[in-house]
Amino acid sequence: MERGLEGKRVAVLAGDDVDARELSEPRQALEAAGAIVQIVTPHAGTVRVQGGQGESVRADCTLADCHAGDFDALLLPGGAGAQTLASDPKAVQVVREFMIADKPVGAICEGASLLLAADAVAGRTVATMPELRTEVADAGGHWVDMPVQVDERLVTSRGPADLPHFTRAIVHEFGEQIEESMVDQVVEQSFPASDPPPGPTSIGGEGAAKGRGASAERAPDRDAADGRL
């Protein structure tokens, strides 16, 4: 089981015509790793699933009741529903709250539309569907043609063909990043603000995870972190 995910809450923003595979495959993988996955929709009840057999998915909570402080990570699947949500001020605000709180966020295919609407790609390297390449550049981001791209706590992917890469990445990265946040909190509680701990203030040092593609190697110094505790 992926460390860091057991009992952690992951919100999935889904509107009508959410992509069936881009919702179900990451959801199943996260749940298998011990996460509690909750579907967040604009309205109570169910939303239509795009690309399935006419099925729908039931909401666990609505956008009106969704706050970043209640969750540990956020997933943005694609489909026409993501593009619709990108014009919903409440959905955009929720995404912005997660990004400002520096919580793990994963977006695939049209899910990146919500990142763009939330002004969340400036200065970041992201992988999205090619149709969004110009929008990413106009928003100040750097677009890459990669199956999956990790930039700090943001995980992005091009589309359905890359689902195996994306699913593995979010399970691993969400687990790692949530665990790192917990370590950082313990360190902050152990040292007064006027007496910061020695060494880098974040696990792995400055920029440890920034701009990494699917084949990049994560190199946090966990032994050193444990030694500071």
C-alpha cells in the first residue's frame, strides 16, 4: 500500500459528461492505496459519464460544500464536464484553494482547463492535450509533450492514452507529497519560528521535485529528514 495515502481524503471534481476512464481508473487506484475518494459535483445526485454505457456517478458532496481544508489532494479528470466546470466560478475557486494551499493536484486531458481558469499554470511545466498548448503558453506556463509531468505538487498528463502513467504517478506522488507535508508539519512544531531547523526548510531541498517528467528520479533525503526529528 502506498505510504501516505491510507485514510487520506482525495476530492475528484466531476461535472456532467466527465470522462469515464479518467475518473474510474485513478479513483480505483487511489482507493486500492487506502485513500478515501469523494466525488464533488456542481449539484447533488448524479452526473453523466462520458464514454461509458450510459451510466452515471453519484456525488459525495457538492461544490458548495467543498473546501480545500477538508481534503488532502485533488483530482481533475477530463471530458466535456471539465470544460463546463472551467466556467463555473465555484469550481475554479476550489481549484485555486488547493493550489494556494500547496496540496497535491492531478489533472489529465481537459482537466487542465480548470488549472488554466484558476490561473494555476504560470511558471509551471505541464503536460496537457495538444489543443491547450497555446493557452498554456499564453498563461505563462511551459507545455511539454510527455505522458506525465510532475512540477512540485502538480501532476499533469495529456489524455486517455497516458492513463497508466498518470494513474501510477498520482498514487505515488500524492502519497509521497502528503507524507512530506506531515513531516514538515512535525518539524515546524518541533522548532520555534525564531529558531528554524538546520538545512533546507523543505524535504529534499529547494526545487527537489520541480520540472520532473515521467522518467525523472525523485531524490528526497528522507534519512536526513528523519535525523532532524
